[in-house]
Amino acid sequence: MLADSSKAAAALGRRCLQNLLRDHVKLKPGNLSEEIQQVLDSGKLPSGLHESIDAIRNIGNFAAHPMKSTQTGLILDVEPGEAEWTLDVLEELFDFYFVLPAVVQKKKDAMNKKLQDAGKPPMK
């Protein structure tokens, strides 16, 4: 998708972020800006994601809504690097919300099994 259209990749990335926030993070639905603010206010994101999540909204807005440069009057397009940034941030969000918890749970389960075998209580 990215190679074919930076604009489409950014627009779909924006939509993917909103679905992730509504369906998995269970935020109070609103507009994407408000939903992102809820995530930022929670203080739960690692600093790199905290600093980058709003980029998806901004880049997606350039894809979804024609915006003109105040300098030239030309419509501002989504650059390939911006669309790639959107996809990179989404990948990091997927890791944070899905991959890392599964990895930690697997390790915790193994440790709890070992603790059980030793007659000790499970991890807290």
C-alpha cells in the first residue's frame, strides 16, 4: 500500500489507530484527537509512543482532508516518509498492546509453574 499511495496508507493508518483505541484500549469514543488525548493522559504509553502517536492523526488528516499551504496555496500531500512513520508508530502500538503482554504472560506462566513445582506461591 505504501509504495502505491502514501496518502492511502496514511488514511488507513489513521483509521486503524482509531479502531485500536476504541476496540482494544476501550476509550470513551469521541473524535480521534480526544481519544489520543485520553491515551496520553493515562500515562501508560512508553515515551517514544507518547511522543509519536499524534503524528498518525496529523498525517492522516493531510490524507483525508485537503489542506493548503499558507505559503504557496498548493494542497499539501502526504510524503512517503510521513506515511512510513505512521506505519512504524502503529507497529510499535501493536507490539505494546498485543505482542509484549503475550511474551510477558508466557514468561510469567513458566515462572509460576516453576514456583508451583517448588511449593512456592505464584508471582504477584
